[in-house]
Amino acid sequence: MKRIWSKGVSILLMSAMVGGLLIGCTNTPGKDDSGEGKEGETSYKLKILHNWNGSTGSDNGMTPVEQVIKEKTGVTLEWEYTKGSETEKVNQIFATQNLPDIYTGPAWGGELDGIIKAAREGQLVDISDKLSSYPNLMKSIAPENVPPALYEKAIDAYDGKKYLLLQNQPATNEDGMDWLYGFYVRKDIAEKLGVDPQSVKTKEDFYNFLKKIKDANLQVNGQPVFPLGGFSNGWAVGIGNTMFYSGASYVDKGDGTVEHNFFTKGYEEYTLFYRKLIEEGLLDPETFTQTDPIAKEKINQGRIAILAAHYPAILDASKEYASAHPGSEFVPLGPLERADVEPDRPVDLAIQGNNVTAITKNCKGECVDAALKFLDFMASDEGFMLARYGVEGVHWEMKEGKPVAIQEWFDKFSTDTNMKLRKSEGISIGLESLTGLDRINSAAGGDIWADQERVAAMENARKILRPNGIHVITAYNPGDVITKAPEWEMLKPSMDRMGDAWKEAVFAKSDEAALSIINELREQLRKTGYDQAMKFTNDNLKGKEVVTVQMPN
């Protein structure tokens, strides 16, 4: 079995892009009470669920961007925003039948599994006989524009029927975005303790630095500064796993087969390391239960010394505090060692769109046509730039063939730290998650709203964290293959328990108790068909390039 190795430009998915939920045609049979759309067309109100935790929209009703959408497509939008687990949300809407007209959510993990299950159960609309009328949508799911394993698992998996669209897959390497996941430390704290952030390279270095921060007894307004913290529900504190095993969900056993990392010695060491951080007060214990607003409040209070996440999220969350306290900006640690990986290996990053989008069975007849017309418009170059930049002639204008921000709005947005103004104009409310192939550079001309200080910070972090460049993963992920095993339905509930078991283990009273939790679930996995499912997986991966090394994204 080959291990992937090639050069490329990074495309990280998880864009922490802010989303919204489109909820269903509200009026029977979906016509908007406001009457007519463009050129006498009926105006439909579409309910859209954008299934991203913490996403928000405008507080001021219909935005200027949405007004243009209504003029172009005859569609008005009703948004809902997920607060909590995206996986729980996708399962909940189909269990309760409280369905949107359009669903869009993460293109991986339990969220993707949930929407695929819905397709197989007839909960989604088959659009295969209509796609030929919507060229932008056809292009977004053409085989050459979708990672091969994802195409087999989610797009072309229903005997010729088509239920899912892939959004935000980079159209070219030029459009790829490396979100620079890692550990970032407040610069002022590192300087105060006399530690060069780039000197922290090994797991021992990392632990010792956290201990040094703890021993310094740093406080803000009488409250302790936590050495390490994250965002809501533990995101993305666990990215230290790459110091203990190769980071991928399935690891190379050295005999031409793979094993889930949960069964490895490295996973045990990783678990016990984090248990030690909790036990010694080096990791904020509320990280795994706190909401996003609470997490950001701690950051803005200056109560977190080291943050784990991707850099854009950290820059956004810390902007207010850093502005009020010059020199307190977060800068990257390391790069930290990667277990079982050659030191000069490029950083392995998955390449996949952010979202899959589907029309649910709640949308019928003319509603389906209205939804497809809306989605195809959003996937056009015009729709793409409308979602990213706002209204042409109001927020931006074309100069010498390129979009340029109108200075008045650039100045306003540059001080819009909570993005309320941007959202009130219709930018960053979730529409960007519905715009087909990502062509931010190849077609749209780049991010016209980019803060130049932010761009400089990202480039500086890239030089530090990517000294050997990156490698774009295009190989087969065993996690996509195992879902086709006959044992999968029986096995899946046990697989879904891994994240919870890890959290229980890191809060266990002893190392022995932590390992007992892991081993109990391992035994449960075997009883529910793990060994047979892995044999199926390895048999189907013979001769293929397989993902066995990956950095978080």
C-alpha cells in the first residue's frame, strides 16, 4: 500500500466560514407573501439550514445582498443558525421531520454521514434529471472537481441519482487556502517568560512551556490565565495528537494494511498526555463544554496564554484584545514534531470542499425549481462575488477588470470587529457556503476586504509552520471506504463513541482508569464488527494510495 507523497498547494476546508440555515418554502405552496420576483416571476421564500455551530446572520431583516438575490432569482431567504453539534443537528432534523428546504453543512464526519443516510432513505430530492439545466451546479460535482473518495461516497453513490452538491472545492491550486492549524501563544506572555516560541518543538518542550506559564501564576483582574485553551466544545484542543501518531484517522501498520488510530499505542500516549494537562491545571477544563461566546470572552479578557485552532479563528477572536493591548497578539509555536513522519516531509493537508448542499423532501414541485435556480445563481461568478464582496456599485466596483473595494466600506469593515455591519449588508451570513467551486483568486480577484496586517500575520505564520511546504492529499481515506462495509450499520454507533470516550478518559481519576475507558470501547468496537469491517476496508484499498499521514484541517 502506497503512502502519499507529492507536492501541491494547500486547501483546508474547514473554513470557519460563518453560516446560516435556509429553512423551507414557508407559504403554501412556497410563494412569498411579498408577491412578484424579477420580470413577473413568483417570489419564493426558501428555508435554508446552514449547519455550522456558532453561525449568525443579520439582525436587520433582508440585507442589500439578499435584495439582489431576490431581484435575480425571485427567491427570498429565511435563515436559521445552528448552536451546538452539527452532527446532532443533521440527525435531529430528519428524526423530527422539522426540515428546511435547503440543507448545507460540513462535507466530512458525522455530518456527512447523516446527510448521506438521509439521501438513501428518500429524505432528499433527486436532482439528476434537472442538473442539465443548471450548468454551474453540474460543474461543481463533475468528477474532476470532487476528491475521488468523496465522489464515490457522497456524490455518485445512489445508482445514478444525484442528491448532494459539493461547495467550496478550490477550482485551482491558486484558490486553495491553508488555514494554518496549530498552537499559538500570546507574544507578550512568551516574552515575559523568556521563551522563544520557535524553540518549542517536542512534546516535552510543549509540556514544559505550559508548566512554566502555570508556575508564573499569571492573572487578569483577579482571574487565572489558563496555559492552554480552545474554542467551543473542545475545538480544536486535540490537535496535539500529531505529536503522538501521524495524525490521520487510520495509520499504516507497516504490512500493507491500515488500522484505526484508536487502537494504537500512540493514541494511548496522546490520551494520557492530555489527562496530565487536565490534572495539573495546564488545560482549561471548561474547554470541552463551553460555548463559543464564552470561549471568545475568555480570549478577550486575556485569560488564555496558548490557543489551539486555525489562525484565522484566533486572529478574529483575539483582535479586540490585541488592539487594546499592543504586543499581545498570538504567534505560532514550533513547528511541533510529528510522530512517525520524516522531519523534512511537507505538511499533509486534506483537499475537500467545506459544504455539501441538498434540497430536502420538504421542498416540492415549483419549490425545487426555485431552489435550483437560486443555487445555480449563487454558483455563478456573479453570485460568487455577490456573496463574498457585496453589491457591485455599492460595496465594490470593477477597475481594470478586477473587483476593488469602495474605500468607504473598506474603512467601515476594517473596524467591524464583531462583523455585525458586514452581516447587516449580507456578507458572511452563510451565502458564501453556497457558491460552488471556490475561485476566490482564479476568477474573483482575491479577497478585497483582507486586512493587510492579517495578511502579514498569516504569511509570517506560514513561513514558520510550513518550512517544507505542503502536500495536498488526494488519496483514498479509509474512513470513506469502511462506511461501505456490511458491518457498518452495526459498527457505526461504537465508532461514534470515540470522541466522547476520549473526553471521558482525559478527565479520568488515574491513567489506569483512562486506559480502561479506551479499552472498553475497543472491545465494544470488536464486538460490533470492527475486525471484519477493517478487513473489508483493507481489501478494497489494495493497490491504491491511502491517507495515513495528515495534519489537522
